[in-house]
Amino acid sequence: MSLLISLLIAYLLGSIPFGLLISRFWLGIDVRQQGSGNIGMTNVMRVGGKLPGALTFILDFGKAWLAVLIADALLLEESTPEPTLGTLMLVGAFAILGHVFPIFLRFKGGKGISCQIGTLLAVYYPLALVGMGTWLLMFAWKKISSFSAIVMLCVLPPVSLVLPGMVREFPTWDLSAIQFALSLLLLYSHRDNLRRLREGSEGVLQSSSSNNSSQRS
């Protein structure tokens, strides 16, 4: 029962559209009507500047992280051994699903990258470091947010299969399987970006305070 409650809490937390709330109450606009129309950090930063974008990232990151911590506490109360990495990853996946398909916005949400990082930080932080490191390296090279996210999503499944087993000395097939499914889902959410990358029309990321970019991410 605690697992079902945890999954529901995770989905509802993930469904909170922080990017939309920030754009409305801070910027006085509907971010869905601006830029790419996405409610995530990249579009909020593009239309509102660095501070609103950074706050959107922190809150989207934080809701997935919090969902996993709540689940960990609930599951520990119900049983002794502690929840497996795979179980916690499943909870994080529901937070990501809530972000991508939020019940509060008729299932039209963001692309899930901030929630992905928040989930990994709560479940197994070395994977979060790999993910963030990959994103930062790719962004330093190309200055394209979507490209950085796509490379990160391709790197995470094989690393999630190898790294936890090397460090903790036990298999984590369930975590890896869930990460593989999440990467497929989030790559699908970036399908328009993939098309523009193939066409060479995906632009670099700049905030509104440093000239609006043509990138849609």
C-alpha cells in the first residue's frame, strides 16, 4: 500500500507546473504562449531571463527529489529492508511522468530533464553526477540545451547498468531497465528538437536578458 501511495504522491508532485506558475505570477505571462510553448526551464529562461529559469529548474528538480525521499520514508515505515534502488527509481519515474503528462494541464507538460536529474540525485547520486557532467560538457561544446539533454539521455542507460554494480557490488537491473524506459520516453519528448538538430536549425540557448535566441527546446 505504501508503494501505491508513494507512486500517487510522486505523480501529483510531478504534475505541479512550476514553470507555468512562475511565468504567470512572476513574469505576468503564460509561458505556453511564448517561445517554444514549453513549460520547462529552457523556455522560461528564454522568455523570462536567468533567475526565473533557474528557479524553474530548482523546483522541477526538487519535486522529483522530494517524491523519492517521501517514498523512502513511507516504505521504510512499512517494511525492513530498505527500499531497493529500482523501487525508488520507479517512484522517480512517476514524478517524471507527472511532469511530462501533468493531470493539471490536460497531460501536456514539460520534457522532464530537470526531474530526471532530481530523481537520480535522490536514488543514486553518482548517476546524477554523470548526467549533469555530460549535460554540462555537451553544453560547453555546443551551447544547445536540447543536444546536451539528448546526449545525456543516451549515456545514462549503459552507465546505470555498470556503475552501481561496480560500486555497490550487486546487480541493479531494475534501476537500469527503468532508466532505459525513461530515456526512451524523454527522447520522444524531444522529437521536435531531434528533427531540428538533423536539419541544423536548432539554435543556441540565450536568456531574454542577453538577446532572445531562435532555439526552441
